[in-house]
Amino acid sequence: MRARLLKTALITATLALLTACQGMPMTHDANDPGIDDPMRGAPPVTQGLDAQGLETLLVAELAGRRGQYERAAQGYLDAAERYDSAALSERATLAARFSQQPELFETAARRWHQRAPDAEAPLRLLASLAQQRGDWQTALESRLTLVAQGEPGELASFAEQALTQGADPQPLAIRLRRHLLVADGDTPYAYDAVLATALLEAAGGEAERADARLADLARTHPELPALWLTRARISMQRGNPTAARRAAQRGLETSPDDTRFLLLLARSELALGRVDAAERQTDRLLAQQDEHPELRLGLARLFLEANQPAPARRLLLPLIDDDATPPAAFLLLGSIAEQQGEVDNALLYYRQVPEGDQFLSARLQAARMLIDADRLADALDFLRLERLRHDDQAANIASLEVELLDQEGERAAADEVLAEARDHHPDDNGLLYMQAMRKFNTGDLDGMEADLRELIKRRPDNAMALNALGFTLADMTTRFDEAYELIERAHRLAPDNPAILDSLGWVLHKQGENARALPYLEQAYAMMPDQEIAAHLAEVLWSLERTADARRLVERGLSRFEDRPKLDELIQRIPALAP
């Protein structure tokens, strides 16, 4: 059984949302006296209310002050509907933003836009929310409405984001071409739509069309830095660094202080094999940006991507003289030393990564490096020393040691490490979960169940443990009702976790509820397409007599997944599913 990790999908607005929200703290603790009331910046409640309306608003106001933002938002929505008030809709949107209820947030924003169709803030908010859920067409329509109102739609930036996140460029380009046919070319932001269209056309394989569009813009507006930025980026994407360098140089002439052109020049010089010229551009860039550490890291990665470790190392070394060295600098220097065969030097860098997000990955990389150098004993000694040096991370480091020993076939040694770690850290839930999974792998289902039940007793809200036990009972026993109860509890805790959705669909299938199982499995596969979920979904489709869909899914899975034991097992049980 694969590890089923808890992944909580949090939806937040990433662009400028509401004027009233600017500078607003994201905490939801209404009892913290050091935090301003998020509702303070909302529009005032007007007079002229009837008794029912006044009661609704008072309840909403009190709920907002107590941090009950969902209740407050719903109250304001009801009042806005009663009085057809844009100000109350805005207030509802502000409260909904803090409710952590995405659907309520969007509903409130939509109602606000309906009552204030010319207001900029709700349109930008709706565009942002549409982008977050991957609805690029709706996001584009909101932005074009802004353009029609004389506001900047930031369409070129939108096109870049859409392409970065894998959106289909063709329908977006078609819509923008329709817009360009009727748009006023003399408006201040008209060029933005042209650039966005060209970006999408180039990404969609319409290179000549994009080139012609940009050439026309260059004749009429050669002074636009955004034009040359777009031409340089498109040229780099096409693998034409010479054209990219020319465009970046033109852009630098129009905007000498724009560091984006220096970066594009460095990238194009590297692509042309002109490493010294690329270093000159990065030196200029660093001089303009006051030696910002994150910039040095980014430039070092640029050289590493071009397989140029020497200039990357030169960029990184000044960072380790600082007391606040970014952890990534040690990781990158360790990686460079490792690639050049300097194992002991790399080890010194890896072990300097401080406790934090990259602490464990650095120790894991160091241990694997030593193992690859046929120094397993040194790898184990290194991890043991790290456990002593970092007591707060000792249990996590022990987990790494167990995994590495398992990978090397040293199961007995792994058992000893885990037992020792459990003795020293009996309350560590991660070690208990690892022990449970190792018992499962050896066929000790009773032992696994006992450990997981102990973990659930300690942490009733541990969705990962609930799901692991529930799935095992559903998949390997006939205790389906008990399995459903466990998985349903996990689903309430993490409704958007694809592994839990898969488990819920699978246990419903085991209970003969295939129609109920189908939407959960479809959602799980859409979120996390893997061979096991594909096998579960195909079996449910087959059970529902959707044989063509089941066969098509199996055929695609066989071509998509190299390692596919669950699909192979399904075909053995139902040979008619074989393509």
C-alpha cells in the first residue's frame, strides 16, 4: 500500500483582492487584543432598516467581532439581498474572505459585482478566484471587462501565468483575437492585449501569427519595454537565443534600469555558450540590486541549469560569509561539490543547513551521497551524529536512517534503529506510524492495526492514520462498515485529499455502492492520477457497465505508468479489460 499523505488544499486569493482588505492580518483569532478587527475597514451599515433587517445586521456585526466570519458573511449576504445593497455585499465579501470557505467567498464577491458592476475591486477578485481554480476563460472575461471599463487588465501577465500553469492557449488566444477586432487601439493599455495574444499564439504553435503581431507593434510602439520583453521570452522559448539577445538589448535601450533585460541577456548568452558574457550581465544585475541574497541564489541556479558549476559556486561563496546564510546556499554548494566528486567537502556544506524546511532533505542528500560512494557505514555514522547534535530532530533523522537501511536491504539493522528511536521517543507519532507501516509490509496486519489505533487514540484528528487503517480494512478484510466509518472521519478532516477520496470511493465499491463511489474516484484521479486510483476507477466503471470507459482508462493507464502493479492485477482478475 502506498503512503497516503495528508494534503490540505488551501484556497487563498493571491492577487489584489479588496481595497478594504489591504494591510489586513491573516490571523483569525478575534480574541487577540493586538490585532485590529478585520471588519473595521468595511463600509458602514446604513440607516433606514426595519426590525428584521436590523436584527440580521446586528447578528452579523457581533459574529464578525467574535471571529465567526462565516456566520457574519451569511448575515451580510442576507441583508444585502433584502436591501439590494452593494455596500453590504462588499461587507459580506470581506467577512467571507476570513471564513476559509471558498464557495462562500466567491458567492459574496459575485453578489457584490452584480450590485456594483462598474466597481474594479470585485472584478479583480473574481478574476483571481477563477484563476485559482483553473477557470482561465472566466478569469479572462473578468479582465476584459476591466479593460472595457478603462482599467488595466494586465493581460500579458495573465497569459504568462496561464501558460506557466498548463492552460490550453488556443481558446484564450481566440477570445483575445475577438477582443482585438473591436478594441480601441488608441487606449492606454491597448498594447497589453496584443502582447498577451502573441504569447498565447506562440505557445499554441502559431509562430508566424505571433511574429507578425509583434512586428506591427514594434513599428508603432518601439518604445515599449514590454514589447521587447515579450519578444525576448518568446525567442528563448523557441530555442533562438540570438534573437532573444537582440530583443533584450533593444529592451535595455528603452529601459536601462529594467533588470529583467539583464537577466534575459544572461540567459541568452549562456544558451549561446558565452559564459564570460553571461557573468558580466549577472555582475551588472547584482550591482543594481544591492547584492540581494535571493538574487544570488537565483542566478546560481541559472548557471547550474546551463551545466556551469564554476560561476555558480563563485556566486554562492560570498553568501556563506554572512551570519544569515540562506539554507539553499549550503544545499547548492553541497550539490556542486558532490557533482564534482568532492564528497567530504559536500558533506561539510550539507551538515551546515540549519533546522527548518530544508534540514531533513540536506541530511538525506548527504546520506545518499555517502551510500552512492560505497560508504554505507559512514552514512550511518553521519546520521547517528546528527541525531546527537539535533535532539529536536532526532526522531525524524532516525526515520531517514530506517528508510535508507530498508532501501539497502538491511532490514534487521533498520528494525534496531527504529526500536532504539521508539525507546528514546515513545511519544513520537511519526515513529509509531512508521512502525505500523513496516508491520503492514511484513504482513502483520494485527500489529499494524494496533499501532494505528494507538495513534488514533492519541490524535483523533490524524486523517492520515484514519485513512491508512480504513483503507487497509476495506482492501484486505471484509470489515467494510468499520472501514467506511474510519475513512469517512478522515474525509471530514481532509475533504480535498485525493488519497482519502480514493479510499472513500474504494470502500463504497466494496459495499456495493458503485454509483456513490464513482464521483469520489473520478475526483481523486483528476487530482492525483496514479496507477492505483486508475485501477479502482476502472473497476467501478466496469461494475457500472461502462465497459468502454473502463477499457479506455486501463489502456491509457498502461501507456502512462511504467510501474503499474494494481492495473496489472486488475487485468488478471478481469481479462476483458485488457486492451
